[in-house]
Amino acid sequence: MSPPVSQVVVVGGTHGNEMSGVCLAKHWLQDPSELRRKSFTADILLANPIAVERCVRYIDRDLNRSFSHELLSASASESDSYEVKRAREIYQKYGPKQSSLNFVIDLHNTTSNMGTTILLFKGDNFALHLANYLKTKCVDPSFPCHILLIDIPEQGHVHLQSMGKHSISLELGPQPQGVVRTDVLARMKVLVNSSLDFLDLFNQGTEFPSFEAEVHQVLHKADFPRGADGEIQAFIHSELQDKDYLPLKPGDPIFQRLNGDDILYNGEKLIYPVFINESAYYEKKVAFIATEKKHCFVPALKLQN
């Protein structure tokens, strides 16, 4: 059983060039009526307004990696980066996750062929129920829906969504940075509204039965092949490009050098790559993220009286 949801924050512009969330946040700040439900009205937050204005991912550092306990609790300094200052402002407004902030919905785009990805933290069964509701209610063959599970110790959380007691991030793609695709924008709008519907139904006493969820759990990050100087020496193979969430077997090609030589996956087990060739991850030295497919039992969800 869980207490009612009293505060919901919908976040756009955590990255200033991911335009679906930016556009929706700006729209809802002008007219929040669509975010009203019987039991709550969701707040809307434009997380990184200067990055949004300049249409860049961030100004000094990734805002979505700036919510660590160390950064949030450190003494303020004039030398602090813009995003660290902004993270503290957001944290001070909404408080730690033990406060009334029950649910965070953070809106993102990816340049990878990820369809609709619902990213959440392992152990958040409330968020898994919401993800299952979205998979059931928001079926769209153009945007297949996947649940991506991240297993991070609580003290290791650095993402904006970790402020909430419960949270999801919506990762929709493929969409280039700084570009609006109306199909992706419309899909995200539907997903946010359906998420708010679910939370409102829960608050009104709707019970959600137990179920078994198919999820993809993060295993590790894979970098590009690099030379001694750190330069990339081979690139995502054409047979892997756009194959997010599809199985990758040992011996399958993953990279190709400019001379045409293939580099094969030399792992020992089947994996499911995601965020393949994500443009924003080049600076993070990530060519793709390896996941494994798992099934987990999610107990029933009902309102605590």
C-alpha cells in the first residue's frame, strides 16, 4: 500500500536541446490547465532555462548528473558551475524525496532508435505500475514501448528524477538534437497525460493488480575503440545502428574501422544494446549501453487508507 500522491512535477528542458520536453514545458507554463486532475495539479519545471535559450545540452556541466548528495550539500561558492547552482535551486524548491514530492516525470529525447523508453530506478514498484499502465494504454507501433531499469545505490543517485520519492524519465527517439518532430512531440504529450491519469486514478482508490514485467536492466557501458591518443578508431557498425533493444550475440559486428575491418562483439552472453550511437554520449565515451532482458514480479498497488 502507498499513500496518496500529493505533488507531481513534470520536468522539461533538463537538457536544453531535447525539444519535445522543452516545447511541452513552455506550452504548459503558459496554460497549465491540461495538467489538472481531480486529486492534484502537476507543477511544470523548465529545468535549465539558459541551456534552453541557447539550444544546447548544458552550459557548464550536465544538469542531469548534478544531483549528487555531495554537490547538493556542499557549501556554495562563486566558482560553482551554473548547473550546480541550478540543481541546488531546484532541490531547495522541491526538497528531498522524503518530502511531499511524490512523483517526478522527467522528459527527454534521444538520437538513438529507442522508441518509447520508460527509465526508472530498480525497486520503485510504484513507477513500474505506471510504466505498465503506459505500455497497456499507449500502444503505438511507431514507438514500441520498453522499460529500462537502472540499479543505482541511493547514495549514488545523480539524476534530477532522483528528487522524487517515485519517478520516471521518458526517453523518446530517434529525434535529432535541437529539432522538433511532431510525431515524437505528440507521443510525449499523450504519455504525460496518461501518466497523470494513472496517478489520479490511484489517488481515487483504483487498485492495480500484480503483474509480471519484462524489463531491460543496465549491465554496463561500452566505449568506442580508441587509440593511445584517445581518438575513436572505429564507429558503430551498420548492422548494429538503429537496433536498440534487439539481441546482440557473441560474434556479431558492433564496430567498423575506416578501412572496412569489422570489430565483433566478444562477450560471452547475449545482450540487448540501447542508446546506440547516442550523440550526447560521445563526450561521455559511451558507444552504447548493454542491457539484459529480465522478468520481475510486481506486487499489487493500492491506496493506503
